[in-house]
Amino acid sequence: MSTPHVVVVMGVAGTGKTTIGPLLAAALGVPYAEGDDFHPPANIAKMSAGTPLDDADRWPWLDAIGTWAHDRAGLGGVVSSSALKRSYRDRLRAAAPDAVFLHLTGDRELIEQRMSERKGHFMPAALLDSQFATLQPLGDDEAGVSVDVSGTPEEITERAVAVLRRLEN
């Protein structure tokens, strides 16, 4: 990409944001920030207990991610955030207007399988239904692209880099 943008890697739990994010950052030559690291302990405890977050829980988390993205404006970066609702993406864009969203999409069965195989993550597979129910895909007026998560992490990253480059043109 010719201009260093901040790319927000978004999608429901289990799509590979934490896997693809660092690979994408390395391919673009920019830093990566793990969105889960911006959650306050109360949010992690709530999700670990199998309780979905509500918007009041998410606002401080989104504001922290937005601050990071704002601070990287013009420098580039990749950060993960589920960003499931348009209002969440609008909040991130309010802090970082030039942010570009990379929506990792995929077949529910594949995502559920990947969630069941990961170890030590606080988000239980039981919350996947609430994630899909909350998801509002990118609108035509939003700066961003979607990439299917089938294949290896390297293949997904290659597709992501290719569509992000097309977005630049």
C-alpha cells in the first residue's frame, strides 16, 4: 500500500484476527496491536464467564483502540477489533478517520471448529451465536474489504494484502 493506513482487522470471534493481524502487519511493514489487550479486566471476566459484552462495556475498549489508531495515523499499523456493529466502526473512525477495515468472513462451521481447537482464549465458542447475531457487515460507504478465512493463514494474508492494495487504486 502506498500510503500507510491503519487497518482494523475485524470479524466474529474465531475468524483469525489474532493470527492474520500480525502476519498482515509484517507483510505491510507496520506495527500490530492486539485488540484484546485493550479490554479492561472486567470485560475479560465477563466474556470468560460466557456473558456477551454490551455496548456500555465496549465503548471504553473501542475508545482505547481508536486512540491507538489515531496515534498511528500517517504511520500505518494493524489492530484487531471485532468491530461487529456499524456504530462500533463509526466510533473507531471518529478517532481515526482514515482507518480501513479488513473484515475476515467465513463459514460458521469452520469458525466454530477453529474456536473449539484454540487453547487458553477467554472467548468461549458458546458466544459465537451472539457474535453472528450482532454482526453488521461493512456497508458500501465504509472504507474496507472482506476476505474469506478458508485456507492457511499465509493464503488469507496474501488475499488480504491483494485486496487492500486494490483498495488503494
